[in-house]
Amino acid sequence: MSALATGTRDAEGRAGSPSPAVTTVTAAPPKIGRIALDAPAGVAPMAGMTDTAFRRLIKRQGGCGLVVTEMVSSEGLVRGIDRTLEFAEYTEEERPVSIQIFGGDPAKMADAARVVEGMGADIVDINMGCPVPKIAKHNAGCSLMRDPRHAASIVEAMAKAVKIPVTVKMRAGWTDAEINAPTLARMVEDAGAAAVTVHGRTAKQAYTGSSDWSLIAHVASQVSIPVFGSGDCTEPEHVIDRLRSGPEGVLVGRGVLRNPWILAQAADLAAGRAARVITMRDRGQFLLDYIQLLLNERIDEAEGFRHVAPGTSDEEVSPADARAASLRAPKRGRERWVVNKIRALNGWYSKGYEGGADFRASVNRAESIGEVRDLVAQFFF
């Protein structure tokens, strides 16, 4: 296992990088409808984590062919609820970008798809994979897999409503006794889906156990549209191995939180190069850059820089909305929001490194951006 995975450092204090036998992946990156990707790997949506600032930084490292936003409520998009709308925001730098929505009503999902298309997004994705009870109990997320006909009707309604590609994110099934991803994939393809992503765990598993990539490969053999696999890619070699196993693409979730260079390193390996070495200084600078991007959210941005849904203008934001207010509040409120974002990322980012537990504890006690920056400098530089 690589030093990056185990958290060791070399004599110069650098985090190691995988050095497998150099090999190549020659298959062309997939197309989703008319959208051509320049790499077969991308960033999976993770609620509360993969915000627009984080996605921009991942794109800058290279090797990222697609980003998918945090999931957005179809109800929120259609009604213009501020707390929900910010999850759909993106910038030109992130393209091609897919906005993921969730819901269970075909007409409302079609209306939400129209909003997404009006925002200029490249793709609209349907969440049929979230196992969280508060989503599933509303006939959304992974609960849609329990009624494939209804799920397909949502795809059909959305595909008829918009010109941009409609895609689906699903799981293996609801339980081990209800593995129906291959069947659902065929049904949503027939209904108009341009691609599917399969996370190889069931809803009951949530994030325990392991992702079944043999099932993902089987799904890929059953449909003619691109299939992306997801789950347990924590090293660049994993991405390459999964691409060879059958799916046309791979979306990386938790692996990119720990190693924002995983897609770039996978691209190196795919091109027959050794994976680039990521130093501790690189890792520290990434955190500092992320902090700065978060601090600069909506400050002196050029017109059109940020694509937003209708109802997200500053004039329309309710001061009572705590999350929206945290992005537009006086400096102290913004600092607290940024500190909390770094704490959340740090739960993944510093795991496995010598002294990482103490670093996380110190960041969790920090009360200001200045303190966090000092802690980053001490640990990474």
C-alpha cells in the first residue's frame, strides 16, 4: 500500500504516492448524450462536502472529466427555496457539470429538470441511490428502486421535458434480496436515460461492507448507454482497475476527500506515466486554497461567474435562513462557516497521517481562520 494511504512520510517530509508498474488505459472517455468527457473519472456527489469551491480545486489538479453537484431537492428548485438552491450553484471552471436532483413526483422532477437546464448545466442527474431514511421515506432516493416502473416514469418525464442529457445514480438494490440494478438500468435506458451510475452497495448496507464491482460490470454489459461505477476507490490504482473491469467511467466519492489528486494520479497511470508525487506542502496548500475560495464566495465575483438557480439573488435571501446567511453574513459569521467546512473535510483529509488525530482535534478547537491557517502551516509545511 502506498505511503499516501498509510500516512508515512519520506525523509523530506513528503507524502508518498503510488508507484505501480506503468500501464496504459486506451479506451476513449465516454460521451453522455452529446457531452464528451475528456477523462473517464469524475467526482461523485457528497452532501455537505463537494461544494463548488472544492470541485473547482479538484478540476485544477487534472484528470477530472465530470463533476456532480450535491443533491438538490426538486421541490426546492421548483419553489425557489434558498437553502436548497445554493447546492445547485456551479462555475464555468467546473464544466462539464451535472446537477443532481431528488424527488418522487414525475411532473415535479420534470419541472426541476427545466430549472436545471435553464441554469445552463450540461447534465441533470436523478438520485436513486441515497439510502438516508429522511430521503427514502418520501419515495425518493434509493426507495425508487423498489418501484422500477415509477422510477422509469420519472426518467421519461424528465427526458421529454429537457434537451440536456438525463442520467441516473442508483445502487445495487434495496437489500441483498432485492438486487435489481441491471433491470432498472435497462428500464431507465428505454425511458430515455443517457447514462447510469451504479454504487455497488445496497441501501441496507449504506456504506458498510464493500462495493460489488462484478455487479457494476454486469450492469454495463446489459445496456448500451455509458455506465459509471462507484464505491471503494481510495487509490489511483483502484480507478484504473475498475475502468478495466467493465464500466465506461468511475465516479470517486470519499477517496477524493482524502486525496484530491487521486483523479490526476489515475490519469497519469492511464497515460503510462508514474503517478505524480504529492508532498505534504501540496496538501497544506490545497487546504489554504480551499479556505481562501470559501472566504471569497460571492465577493467581487464577475457577473456570470456563478451560475445560480432563480431565487438565489442576495435581495431574495431571507436573513432567517441560517445556511444562506452564513454565506452572506458579516466576516465573523463567514469565518465560522469556513472553519466548520474545514473541520468536516479534515475528518477525511488528515486520516492515516502521523499526528493526524492531534491535528484534527486542534482544528476542531480552533475559533478563527487565523488559528486554522497556523495549524495547517505547522502540520503540513
